[in-house]
Amino acid sequence: MLLFRALVVSVALALQGGAALAQRPSSLQQNEARTHFQAGAQHYEAGEYTRAVDEFQAAYRIYPSPVILFNLAQALRADGRLSEAVTSFRRYLEEAPRVTAEQRHDVEETIRELDAQRVTLTFEVEPAGATLLVDGRALGTLPLARAVEVLPGEHTLVLRLENHETRTERIEVSAREQRMITVTLRPTATSARLTVTATPPEAAIRIDDVELGTGRVEQPLSPGPHTVTVSHEGYRPQTETVTVRALGSETVNINLERVRRSIFTRPWFWAVAGGALLAAGVGTYFLVSPPQATPVAGNSTPSVVQAVAVW
């Protein structure tokens, strides 16, 4: 297999490659093309090949330089779009004004290799929305609008989807093979989600007897029934059972009812009641245990006896 080195050339060289244009773009257009080209180079170096393709295509539309076209072909090749890469390499050979014999040989050999050996992969993955990585390169979200093309040999496929188990497949393919990859992704153990909102916001929230916070809680859970308890001092606790399906999301709003306290439990009641009882006790003392009369000195047989009460 030919090891054709992926090289992103400098912006200056790319613009120089457009010197043979019949009508040179304006300075403003050149600056815009340069911006797209630089962004494409950065995405390429970061392994973000799909975004690199977009930026190189934008630069080429503004400033159709063969050097930009060469970099576009390299990005297409890295992105697994081998048929498009072959087309771009051929256009590069047609439009490049000063390509050397060695450079032409390398490009032509790469074209022959890609054209003769490329393998076509198509995917049927359930559920939709998984991110596809081929040999560590992210190629987009399934379903893709195009087939994936690779060279013969061993390749590693990775499928990632939120709330699902990541699936890794290692395949070995032969030249010119067309293969369908069919995969069903399984939900993770905690693929369900439950949101609980409590009033008052200071109320404590427990799910399956585990306290998770106050006011509002959003929790990933295993599918099935779950017990929600909300409590706060001065309010009547409330418990509900909520069933959440796999990959589903449920929301529960719980408003606690304030507990009505008896008058006998209120502090002011006992303060008032205590004073009333004290007054009642004094009256009872006089009624039940009247003070004994004490004779006044100097009056041995009085008809009226004065009394002094002491307590």
C-alpha cells in the first residue's frame, strides 16, 4: 500500500498556485480565501477532516488554486470519501501549472491505488443518531448521506450514542468489497431520567431512600419503578411511585401541604393559659382554703373578727 504523505501546504503557496488564473480575485476575496484555508489546515491537523473539507471547498470556490485543490483531495481521502478524493486529485493534475514529474508520479499512483482497491461500507444502526468513528476518525452522525470508503485491510469501527453502550467492531475487508454493517445499540443501565421538583424549594428529595438534594433534582436511573419522597419540617411528607421506561424521561412536581398544628402545641397558648391558671389558683385558694380568723388584741369577745391572710 502506497504511503502517500498528507501535507497541508502554506497559505502563501496556495495563493501563489492561483497565479495563472484568468482573472485574479480582489484583495478582499483573497483574504476571505486565506481565512477559509487557514481554518481548513487547522481542522486537518486536529483530525477534524469533515470540517477541513468544508473549509477547503469554501476557499477553492473563492480562489480556485490547484494547491488548495490538492489539500482538499487530502482531506477527502482522510475523511473516507475516496471517490471524491480521486476526482479532486485528477483535477489537481489537470490544473497544477508547475507540478514536477515526481509529484505527478506520486499523485497518479495514489489515484490508481484508491480507484482500484477502495472498499465501500454502509451502515444500518438502530437507534439513529450514533456517532461513527473509523480508525479513530469521527465521520459523522448516522445515518450518513454517503457510503464510507476505506482501503483493504483491518479497520476499527466505533459507534457512540448517549445513554447507550458504546459498540466497537473490528473488521477486515478486501479490495473492492462492499459490506453492510448492521448494529443495534443497547441502552445503558441508567438510560432513564427522572426530574423531581418540590415545593417549598427547601424540601428534601429522596429517590429510592437516597437523599439527592432540595427543591429540584434531575437524576439518571435504571428503567422501572422508583419511590420518590419529599419532606420538610412543618409539612406533611409525600411519597409517590414513578415508573420510567428505558430511554424515557419523567417529571414529577410535588407540593407539600403545611401541617395544621393544634392550639395546644402553640407557645403563645401556654403563656396565656399559664397566666389564667395562676389567677384561677389564687381564687381557688380563697374559696377552698379560706384564711383562719385571728382575734385582735384588746377585744376578747368581738362580734366581728378581723382576719389577715398570709401566703
